[in-house]
Amino acid sequence: MSARGNGHAKILMTGNEAIAEGAIRAGCRFYAGYPITPQNELTAYMARHMPQEGRVFIQAESELAAVNMVFGASATGVRAMTSSSSPGISLKQEGISYLAGCRLPAVIVNIMRGGPGLGNIAPSQADYFQATKGGGHGDYHSIVLAPASVEEAYRTMFDAFDLADTYRTPVMVLGDGMLGQMMEPLILEKGPVRQHAKTWALTGCRGRKPNIVRSLFLKEGVLEALNLQLQKKYKAIQQKEQRWEELLVEDASVILVAYGGMARIVKEAVRGLRAGHKKIGFIRPISLWPFPVKAFRRPGKKSVKYLVVEMSYGQMVEDVRLAVECRAPVEFFGRSGGGIPTEEEILKKLHTMS
Amino acid sequence: MEKIYSRPRSLRENPTHYCPGCGHGIAHKLVAQVVDELDIREKVIAIAPVGCAVIAYDYWDFDCSEAAHGRALAVATAIKRLRPENVVFTYQGDGDLAAIGTNETIHAANRGENLTVIFINNAVYGMTGGQMAPTTLLGQKTATTPRGRVAQEGLPLKISELLAGLGGVKYVERVSMHAPAEVLKAKRALTQAFQNQIDGVGFSLVEILSPCPTYWGKSPQKSAEWIRDVMIKEFPLGRIK
């Protein structure tokens, strides 16, 4: 354990490694993955350390096999995870839909790269729609968490596994190539690991009735009842699990909104503007689903404008508009396919809004 | 009077949804009998396929999981790795195991996963309405080969022979449901395939030639004869490895 920090001293890690270490410390018992850039360090880290801890690591033959292995692992009641990057996450959508339908907890990490298609390996946030609106077939959502630093990526894993178990649902941790690849110092503090009773798990039917893991319900009305149950769960998640960070919003005339790696650049811009006495605020959604609508609905808040900045051509901005409900203008600036909005470009866009 | 035959404990009292003359009912019963005889009902975790046997868990009385079409062996791999003390098997049709799931099948076999695989080959997709399967015979008419399968549509895929060539595979046998004596041989093969897993031998597969009277357009009797006279020529019975 010493090479991986003692929980007190600061060590230097990439985001990919921090996510892997966070997962291990959060009690991940099973990991399956398939090589794809820019998340390969995560898989390699798991290959090195999971067997040492008596846990299972498998390099799968495909992304499909990996996510379906996670399905099997989760069905036995253990904490299980897979990771990939955008094209690989498209392949995993089948399995994520089945996880949602069978009400199995699992954690899926997407270190996003440029798309569509094979795209490139530059950082991107263009998978926001896919992550937050379902992705696979059927009426379901995954909880989506978007950390903005290496240290937060590490901590997020404790939250991700706990949410997955609490709600029996897939949880996606959404990062980008920048977060995955950059190194930052962090302290590997042990986060909370709650035990969840999993009476539904497949363990062999000794002393109980057989358990069945299924999402197929052919009898009239049964699938609709399951869907209503899922919707009830999603409503509860929307009420209880909104997460965001905000800065200087109270007196702001313009609030900048960004998530993940993009939020780092935007936050710097906001700090600079405040230093110049401009009334600029900042909101960083951390849970992308459920989207933190509460951050945008403040009774008595005087007129304000929003500027949403993304490494995409406008995805999260749609959720901001829905949250704002036309009570304030919402502007957008974004680049993707390798382009990262710079502080100068953001300031230029702000200038056009005043 | 002594009771000498009854429904296996591992089989629920539900009537099956299978067509008259279908082989699935017999295959389910054989699996249940073998599970009873090996006294592993409380240890078994079964993976049902997508296909006609998708609701096999309505008939077996032990822990079961569904898997996405073709992914049964990926699901089974994880379960067995995490729970080596359990007995894990997949039950898959020809489309599931040898078309959409070929990748998962070959790689689980090549890793030598200590699993039992029951492979139902009825040379057709039953659930979806009788389309061409990877194992459909040349000349066989299906919904998607209305003039009979030709070579350009693929030769009947001998996945068992293909798998037997892999080092991780320890036991492969092809059996049939077309006659009572063959059914007994099938049961012996299933027993072997389960015993192998219990003994830690490794990847074991039993291919079962199984009638589909509905989509073969034949009576149950003629279907059994077609296996005996035609299908076996393409898919010879016996121990392959």
C-alpha cells in the first residue's frame, strides 16, 4: 500500500490512476476493461493492484464483454466497475440499459475523447447527451457525476459506488481526457464505505427461494409497473442527489456555468474578473443527472444572465435552459473536436453579452 | 407401491411455453435431473439466453440471470470468477452462442473459464420467427433463406469443432434429442460437463441437436427423423474433445 500513499501524505497521481485507486478503496471487487485512449492508465492500474487485494481484474475481449462481465459481477452482489472512453462507451450502452432494467448497481467511467466516430484522443465533453439522457434503449437514467480535479475524481468513486448500491442503478463518472491524463497532488483519505444488504443477489439458493435477475416481463402490465417503479426512483434521486459547486452567485449579474475539466478554466476566468470588480458568478454542476436545477432556481433573485461554456457545441446548455425556465437569458460558448475554450475566448464572449 | 419416477426437484411445476415436439422441454428436464443427481441445486447459478429459452428461469428452480443476446458467457465468466464455489452454467441457442455471441463464446473458451455450456442447436431462430441461424443447413428453407440457404449465406457453422481446437477447452460432446437412447446419452454428457466444473477441470460444452418442428415445417415425428437422417450428417454425434 505504501506505493499508493498512506492516507496522510500528499502524492502525485493522474486522474485515471486516482479514479482506479478510489474505486479500490471504495470496495470495488470486480473490474473489466478494454484498452482505449485516453483512459488506459486506469485499466493498467487495476491490472496491477486488483489481484494484490484479492479482487478480480479481467481484460475483456471487447467493451461489450466488459460491461456484461460487470453485469454478472454485480448480479452476485459485489461492487463492480468498468471504464472506457467515448467510442467504447457507445458499445457499452447495451449493457448499461440491461443494468438499469435489471436494477443492478454498477459504476461506469467515461474519460471522454473527441467524436463523433473514432474522432481523436483530445479532451471533449461531447458525450453529455449520451450520458445524461439515457444512452441505451428504454426509459432509464444513469446517475452521472462529473469531477473537476484529480482529488475530486478520487473522492467521487466513494460517492459513485454508494449511490449505485443505494438506488440499485448504474452510475457514470464522466471525465474528459484532460482530467484523466493530468497529474495533481492528493491525499488518499479513506472515504465512507457503507454496506448495503443485497438480498436479491445470485449466490445459490441455499436456505431461500431462488433469485432471478431479469428485465424481460412479457405479461401485460408487468413491464409498465416496473417502469413506474423506476420513475419513482428517478424522482427520488432528482430530489435528493443534486450536487453542485457555486461561487459568488449572490450579487452576480452574469453567472458562468461549466462542469468537469472545463470548469477549471472557467473558474479561473471568474476569479480574474472578480479581481477586476466585475460581478461575475460561477456554477459548476457536479451531478449532471440529476441536473442541479436547484442551483438555478432562487426565489427573489434579481435579473441575471448565464453563460454556459462546454467542450461541445452545446449540450449541457439545454439543461441550463430547462432549469432557468426562460426567466433569464442563457448564452453559450463551446468548442469540441480538439478545441478547448480559452480564458481569452470566454472573456470575449462575455464582452458581447454586456 | 414405490415411486420410481417424478418431476425433478429443480424443475418448477409450470407448464412450458414451448411448441409441441420442441427439444427445449426435454433439455430443461435433463439439466434439472443432473442438477438434482449431483445435489448442486443450492449452488447453481444459471444464465438464460435470448431466444426461445429466455424464460428458462420460469422452469428451473434455482438462481438464474438473464443476459443480453449473446453475452451469457461474459456474464457467467464474472459470476464464476467471483464465486468459484458455485456451479455456473449457460444455456444458449445457436444464434446466441454462435452468431451474435461468437466473440464472448470464443474468448471465454480460450480463457479456459471453468464453466458448463449447454448449446442448443436447432438450425434456426425460433423466437423471432424461423430465420436463418449460423447452423442452418445448406438448402434449408427459413424465413430469411426462402429459396434454401446457399454457401454465400454461410456454411453451417461448426462452432463445437472450432472451440475444440482451443487449449482452454477441456470437454466438447455433441448429442441429440431425436430418440430416447440419444436423450440418455445427452444426459450422460450433461453430467460429465457439470462434474468437470465441480472437479475444476475447465470449460466444458455439450451441443444438443434439438428439433424445431414449427420452423422446420415438419411434424414432431418427421423432425426427429430429419435430425437422424439429415442433420447428423452435417453435425456428427459423439465426443469431439
